[in-house]
Amino acid sequence: MYMRHSVVTGLGIQLPKRVMTNAEMSKLVDTTDEWIVERTGIRQRYIAGDDERTSDLAIGAARAALADAGTDAGEIDLIIVATSTPDNTFPATATAVQAGLGITHGAAFDVQAVCSGFVYALTVADSFIRCGQAHNVLVIGAETFSRILDWQDRTTCVLFGDGAGAVVVKGYEAGQAPGDRGIIACKLRSDGRHKEKLYVDGGPSSTGTVGYLRMEGREVFKHAVTNIASVMQETMDEAGVGVADIDLFVPHQANVRILDGTARKLGIDPDRVVVTVDKHGNTSAASIPLALGEAKAQGRLHRGDLVLLEAMGGGFTWGAVLLRW
């Protein structure tokens, strides 16, 4: 029986300074604004400059989340950074965040589940809190995917962007969480047979290089709608709620066609789905917290709302988290 409850108490985001529109993209590769919008829904994305590392974006988002939570950095005893684009092969980018925030205690590590990274990291944080291993956790999704794109491949380079989002997750004893807020159910899945459909063609033990992102778009789409809808339904079933009970659906922002397909499959009202792919592109592990930040800024995210997060990424990995905001 779980005796502790994990509550999101703060949210923050950080985007790079540079915005790249589809018009600019069309000057780099053979594409057009119309082609990109029709197939993906993306109109622009943010691209990190040479002076903006993944850890820089993560630290900015973390500071904003701490301020929003009214929490001092010294109260944090665990930092989890979800990223597929770390500053270095090692050490973990989370340790750079720890140092950047002036924290010298507790633990910090990275989680690598590509676009599902934030869902995985939030689930890990919830587990640490529930078993008493942590009390105040920073969960961050941060990416500089522009560093691993083949800028000659129009089928992939138009899709991705950079950014970071963070939440502060606080542990409460059973029955003490304010207004029944907190994480209710989590489901994680993976299937490593599908590596070749979405991967990076490099790495320390294979090529000794960073490599570039490679993707079979049609295959990813085919699996995404089925896998995401399934894990969302499993998560709602475990919590004993239905689609009509969810106030806000916050999906990973990969492609507007995947978002629409999943919504149709589950019968979700489009008005309850947060869509930011037009502004950010696919920011992998940063996607969900950035979408949460946008929903909050638009006045769509309210205290007490029942919120369902979902994502799928390379591996394949996928998962969902249900929480009361």
C-alpha cells in the first residue's frame, strides 16, 4: 500500500533565443511552409545557439519551476533530467543542473527514453517519493535535438526543435496532499524490436560518433496511435476514470496527425487537447512540460484539474501519467 503522495507544486519552461520559421527552413532544404504544415502542423521551432547547451536550458526551466513552487533549491534532494541530447556522454546532465543551482546534497541522474523521457522521469520521481527515498524532486525534460539532426534530410530536420521544461514534485504523507492533488497512476511500456524505425546512427560503443537521427515516419505513425491510445486507456482504467472525466489531455507534441488520430481513437474532444507542436515542433523529452507551460499561460490549466500526459519515442518506448494538478 502506498503511504506517500507525489504532488506537482511548480512548473517552469525555458526556450532558446532563436526562432526558426518554416520559411527559413525552406532555405536550407527542399521544402515549403505549406508542405511542413500540411504533414506535421509545425510552423516554427526554437533552435539552440552555440552558447546554449542542454544543461543551460534545463537550469533555466528548473529555476522557473522552483520560483513557481516557492521552493528553495536547497530543499531539492533529487534531480532527474530526461534527455537524449546530454552535454557530454558523461557525467549526467542532471549533475550539471545540480551544480548550476548550487545544490551539494542529494542525488542527480539522467533518464534516457527519448520522447517518452519526461513520462518516464516523472514515474521514477513518483516511485522515489512513494518509497521515502526523496521528498522534493526536480523533474526536467531538456533537449537540443538540433545537434543530432541531418540538415540535408528534409523528412527529419523539419520536425524537431530545442527547449526545456521542469516541474517540482513534492511528497506528502497519505491524506495530507492538498485537495487530493498529485500523481494517481503511471504506466510505462517499451518494445526494443522497433529500434530501426526511430534511432540515432551513432554512439560511443558503435561508431564512436554522435550520429544523426533517422526515422521511418510512416512506421512510427502506425505504431504511435495504437500504442499511445492503449496505454492511455490502461492508465485511466487503473484509476477508475473515463475520457469524459479528464479535464486536459497533454500529449507529446510529435505531429498533429498523431495527436488527431489518438484523439479520434479514444473519442477525445479536441478542445481538451493541448497542441503546441505548431510553435515548438517536436522537442522530445521537453515536449510535455513545454505544453503544460503553454496551457498554464493560456489559462487552460487549473488547480484541481484531472490531467493525462502521454508520449511515445524511439525504442519504442511509451507511457502515460494521470495526475490531479
